[in-house]
Amino acid sequence: MSTTILHEMNTDIDFLRAQHPDGLHFVVGDTHGEWTTLKKLIELIRFDPDKDHVYFVGDYNAGGDVRTLLTYISNYYQADYTLPGFHLIRGNHERELWPVFPLENLPDIIVLRKEILTYYITHAGMITRVFNTINRDMKENPNKTIHAYRFEDSTVCDRGPFRRVIWSRSGQFTQRTNGKVWPTEENLHRNHACIIHGHAPFCFFLKGEDYGTYGDHNLFWEKQHVFFSEDLQSFNIDSNAKGRIENGHSYRGLACVCLDVLEDTASKNGRRLTVDSLYETPNAVFSTEFVPCPWDAYTEGNIQKVLSATPQMKTIFEGDGRRPIIQ
């Protein structure tokens, strides 16, 4: 195991926007009702609702002021993935743990096929059978750049075959300990894949001086509290907005990853991401520290826009036990 620690990182949003005047794409970590922290992050990246796409990895419940969070999100929510705005998937706190807002009409996975890499935006990670099934489905629709999927409920319930995509423990997050659940490096590179997820607060992977429990070859943005694993070709961007204390770490914040920066980096590196290439790349990760929610505040918006949305998505079923079925 090896982990490179990036202590300080340039996050120059003005420079980045000058490079990409047509708009940017970001993936935001678990928000857990902390709408003021999210609002601060959105202001930091200077979100342009007419040009930018922002994808959320789920877990809006369990913390903060969830109703106000979703009301704030509703100002920019788009059920049509091709339009600029906020795009949502569900996390385990929308499926279980008595969520206030189950958001049953949202997908569990959004896949964004860009020119260099394909981005699999999930809540907790990926497993090989689901990964392979999604790739087969996308090959049948070669001209479609955005795909969305939801799981049939029994497949992700307790002991369900695909549960780890929405609820994982630390054992999934290395090739050595996951029983080959995660797609292999060869499989990931063959499909030019980058998996971006939240769910597991960064502090789950920090044990004393050991920064290596996420993958076998990692980069850790210390200021932003984000992990990248080269062997898993993935980012864990749960910077702990909920404030879970683990292994003595008590930082609270919210982070996002810029996909356009990842595209630029991978285009110079054989359509893949490495620790070394990202270490030299500015503006990949943005973050803000926790800002407490004012409970008496009112955020304009219409929460029903989110609660009653009907985005297009396909459903993943268990199939014959070896290969899932998408309908």
C-alpha cells in the first residue's frame, strides 16, 4: 500500500472557467441536510445554472435541515440530464434508516460518457456484475452520452446481491480484501472508467498514520479530505458533512470533483488517471468547511420539484444470479 498526501492545492475557479467557457461538470459528496455548507460550496465554484452540470452522490437525509436542503436544490434541479443544473441519485439514507424523504423517484447510478473517460456516479462504489451489465447496456446505445439506472429494491436490501453499490464497508475498497467484488484494473481501463462515490467518510480510511485502507496506490487531498485510488480508478468524496467521528478525526466539510479537469488530465495520460498525474493537476477538487444551518432561515424554492420528479432511468434486476438484467 502507498498513499501520496497533497497538503495544499491550488483551486483557482477563475482560471478553470477561463479554460472551459462553455460550462463545467462537478460531482458533490454526501450533503446530509447541510444546505448552508452546500450553498457555500456552490458559491465557491461560481455555479452557472445556464451552463454547469452538478451531480450529487446521494445521502441528503440524516443531518442538518433536509427539507431546506431539498428546497434549495430544487432551484436548480433538472430531471433531464442533458440540461444544465443539479442532477441527483439516491444514497442509503434515501433507501433505509427511516429517511424523512425517500426520494423513490431518483436513480441509484448516473453514468456520464464523455470524450476521454466514462464517469460512474454512485453512492457507495461499484461491483463487477453491475459494472459489466451497465457497459453492455451502454454499448447497445452508442450515441447516448448519459445513462441512469435504479435497482429493483430486493437487489439492494440487506444481503441483496448488489447492496454494496449503495451501502459498503471498508472491505470493499481494496483489491486485496474485497474478494474481487470491485472491477479489476484491466476491466476499468478497458472501459475508460472513473468511479466517483461518497458514503464512507474520509475518516474511515485514516487509522493513525495509515492512509492506505482505501486502495493500494492512493492520493489523499488533505485540505479537501478526498481520496483517489489509482488501482480502483475511483474517488471517495465524502468529506464528512454529517460529522461522523472515526479514528480520532473530527473534520466536517463538503467537497466536489471537477470532471473537466479529470478529462484534461486523462487526455494527456493515455485515457487513464494516475496518482502522479493528479498530484500535478490543479483545480481537480474543491471543498468548504462545515457551516451550521440556521433553523429559522427560509430558502426560496419548490421542494415538490424534487419530490415529484420523473427522470428517465432503467431498472436493474437480479437476473439468473450470474448476470443482472436491465429493463
